[in-house]
Amino acid sequence: MDLHIHWCNFEQLDNLRLQSIWALRQQVFIIEQQSIYADIDGVDQRAWHLLLEQNNQLVGYARLLDDSIHDCYRFQRIVLSEQARGQGLGRILMEQLIEKARGAGQYKSLRLSAQVHLQNFYRQWKFVPQGAEYDDGGIMHIDMQRLQNQELGQ
């Protein structure tokens, strides 16, 4: 597997990579899942971007946002292209996100908004549901959280 992992802030993204990010998010979230929402939301400029590239193509992506108001890091827009699924790349995305947040400084928790059917996937990393399920762009979601002191294997 010819996999390359890149972390970039917004200023480090060239036009081609930025277009690839938006195209992947659009293909999966808007077209494939038929979720109509404003993907270009003004948050990309403040986030760290995790890119997984295989054979010079973007196949996985996530963004990491420092939410100092809530003393947490938020994992957002976690996505794999259709051809990249089933290869364990989702695990790589999650491990990279957790390590980046851990290295970025102290936080109270890690948070994400999970599609309801993916809760068990996120539970592997000690994320637990918070609150009730809700509709986000026509897809049921639930907020999930992992506290700082919850390490894998504990």
C-alpha cells in the first residue's frame, strides 16, 4: 500500500489539494449520502487537515479543530473515498487525529459528531455518546466524547 500521511494547516494547502479535499467531501457527504449542507463553512481556515493519499490521490481526510471555548479538540469531516474503504484507513485516520490532539497540548476532551450507525467504530477509541440523536443534513447523528485521561487499553 503506497500510503502517504500529511498534516497541513490551511495556508500549507495548495490549490490542487484544497480542490481534492472539497471534491472528496462533496462526493461522499453530499452526493453519495445525499446530505445537503454547507460544506464550505469557514472552519477550514482555522483547522488542521489530515490527508491520506494513495498513488497521488486523496483517499482519506479529516480535520482537527481546537475548540478553546469548550476546552476540547473536535474531529470533523472524517471521510474515506469509496475505493479506500475496508483497508483499515479509518483506523489510521483516528489514530492520527488522537496523536495530533495529544501532541498539540492539554485538552479536557475530544469530541465528534458521529453518524449513528458508526458509533461502534468510534467506541474503539473510547468515545462515548453524549445526549440524544439528532438529524444533521438528513442523516441521524450523535455527539460523542472521549475524556483526556482515557487512554487506549485502559
